[in-house]
Amino acid sequence: MNSQPHIAPAHPSWFKSSYSNGSGGECVECAWTEEGVIVRDSKQVDDTVVAIASHPWQAFVRGVDLPDHR
């Protein structure tokens, strides 16, 4: 297990979900790091950032059941 603290990049490249419609709905933003991903609330950009290592993030993404948008 890595005991090093997760360090966010100085200027992360934040992106929103492709399911975000841009009309002010609740949304999160993510940015890739060397260790995995960081996540924040898109409406509270100066608030808490959550760091998630690569393997747990990949498991989360695989487990998300997204609605079919046809």
C-alpha cells in the first residue's frame, strides 16, 4: 500500500460528465492525476476535492448503471 499523500496537480484539467446538460443541474467535475482522479462539486469549486486512486475509481465507473439516452 502506498503511504504517500495524494497530491493534486497545480492546475488540473477539470471535465464534466458527458451526461451533464449544462442547465444548472447538480454535477461533479473530475480531473486525472498520476495516482487516479480527483472529484469536486461543480458548483463549489473552491470547496473539498476528493482524491480516488485508479483501481477504486475504475471499479466505481464499471459499477455505475447509467440510463439509456437514445
